[in-house]
Amino acid sequence: MQHIIEEAYDYTKKWLGKGKAADYIPELAKADVNDLAICITDLGGRTESVGESKKKFTMQSISKLIILITALKDVGFDEVFKRVGMEPTGDPFNSIIRLETMTSKPMNPMINAGAISVTTCIKGENAEERFEKIRETASVLLGDPDITYNKDVYKSETATGHRNRALAYMMLSSGIFDGSVEEHLEVYFKACSMMVNCEELSLMGAVLANDGVSPINGKLLIEPFHNRVVRSLMTTCGMYDASGEFAMRVGIPAKSGVGGGIMGAVPSRMGIAVYSPALDEKGNSYCGIKAMEYISSVLDLSIF
Ligand code: GLU
């Protein structure tokens, strides 16, 4: 497998320089756009890597999977899906329009409105306790007990995240959830700011690929039904409003984040992760998409 990811790396690095790091969260604009890492973890738990595979970056929207897994464990499927829908939108990740025009319930857990609503399901005395539940889920799935969040990115997002505040207040006013918007957003922004590297993401992809079972120690980490829910949402909604094209060109359940990471789970085969912070116009890692396309085609990984 090592030679495949090295070939993928050589193929992909031609596009370094295309796209642009996210700057609507000012701290993210400091990323090195020449970074590129690719990792694959097989279902025997072996990870192969190329590039800056140990460099930490913030998960951003990839944390939406972890928020969802935590909420499903905390309150169950029925409670979670009272507060969020199951359908793709075709709109940008931070869009507000459907909260007003179609349904007051956010369309799915992979867009910002949906993830904020799912965050409100996670119980706890305060924001610290609720974030700690998410952090613990992340630690278990990523194989790193010391997962933490990046305080600078968290502060930057708290200072500028007015659109997320608008989404949350719209949902509060429609009665989707109650409580303090600022507390819910503290949990959500901290989750988005959790730091991860490409190898850890690839391991998490392998857990999802392996029906929720750790490929390292055989422990069940995600209940199989919850694992199926997560993988189906990755397929239909994981790549923002490029999810349809990604399904056709790559065909792997995946989730991307504006920090430049993409995590894929190829059912019964492997986890794949890619990191490169320059994004295309939809918010997906420019080189990340190229690398996933290459690997999927060479190893014939499309699930379709
Ligand atoms: N923290 C980001 C936001 O809420 C996450 C966006 C993303 O990665 O798609 O805007």
C-alpha cells in the first residue's frame, strides 16, 4: 500500500498552489498551503503515511461526525433526529435559507445548523462537561487520549462566528432546542477546534470502515447501527454541496473540514485520510480531493 500512497502523493502535489486556505476564521488563514499528507489504515490496524502525516490541524467539520456519534450514544437515534433531518441540501455548509423557507428543523447533521442542533442534544451540567463527552469520543476514535482543542482557533471562531450565532438563534426561536446559545456554541466551536493529525484521522476512518470495531484491539467503539447512520450521512452529505460529484468521482463515504482534512471510510476495506489546507470553492481540500480520486480509481474503491 505504501507505494500506492507515494504515487498518489506525486500525482497530487502538482496541484499544490491551487485553492486557498479558509480565512473566514482568521486563525485558519495562517495554515501552510504547501502541506500535503496522505494516510491509509487497513483493517489489521496498520497505517501507512506520506507527507506531513503527524502535523496537527483543526478538525473543523470532521468533528460533526464526532458530535453526532456522541449525541447518538448520549440520547439515542430518535431524540437526535427530532432536532435534525436526514436529507442532503445542495446548499453551502453555513447556509441559513432552509431554516426559513422549507423547514425550521435543520436538514442534516453535516451542515453547521444541523451540527449545532445535534450539539444541543448532548447532556451535561455545563459547556465543559458536554465538550468533555465529545473530546472523549474523539480520543477513543482517534487513538489519542490527549486530544485537545486549539485555543487560538477557538477564540478566533468565537470572535467571528456570527453566522453560526444567527443559525443558532433562528433555531432557538423556532423551538428546535432551548438553553443558552452561547453555551451551545462554546461546545460546538471547541469541537471544531479539536486538533488531529492525518494518521489519527485515517485510524478513525478504519473504525468506521470496520463497522465501528477498532482495527487495533477489536473493541466495539461505535454501535453498528450508529456506525451505519454516520456512514450514510457521510455518503449523502459529507462533502458539502459537492457530495454528489464526490460520490460519482470517488464513491467513498467521507467527511471534509475547512481545516483541510478529509477522512474516508471504505466499508470492510480501509480508512483513508488526506490533509492539505488549500480549499476549493466549495470548502473541500483541493489536493485532498485529487488524492482521494487517485486512490479510489487505482484501488477500485467506489462503493457504487
Ligand atoms: N467551524 C467551522 C464553522 O462552523 C466548521 C466549518 C467546516 O469545516 O465546514 O464554520
